[in-house]
Amino acid sequence: MSPGPHTVYRYVPHTIRQIPEAGVSYEVCSSEPGCAEGSGPQDAQENAQDWALRHTGRTGHALFHRVVTDHARVTREEGE
């Protein structure tokens, strides 16, 4: 639906912040062609990295990508 001739847009400032109590997860995934293995989400970065080291030892795969996931909340700025 496109705006009508009397549509008014109002800019409302918002902020986005990490929610520390929601935690962070770490994951390492093989980027080698034909390999879809990964560590799965881990609570500790060391666990994901250890998985990658073991995977390299078993397969010789040396290329990985890392994913760090956190949670964030968007809120309207005060006074708006």
C-alpha cells in the first residue's frame, strides 16, 4: 500500500542495545567445499574453537567461518 496524499511521516529516534543477560553463543562451521559440519551453538568460545581443531585433525579441513550471536533490544529514546 502506498502512502496517500495526506500521509505524514514522523521520525522517532530509537536505540539498539545488547542484552547481556540473554547471553552470547559461538559457533564454528567448516567452509570447505562439500563439508557442512559445524560445532553447533556453544556457550563458550573455547568449545567452538576446540571443535574446529578436532575437525581439522580428523579431516585436514583448515577453512572455517565463525558466528557470534548475541541478543539486542530496540527501544524508543526517552522524551519521545
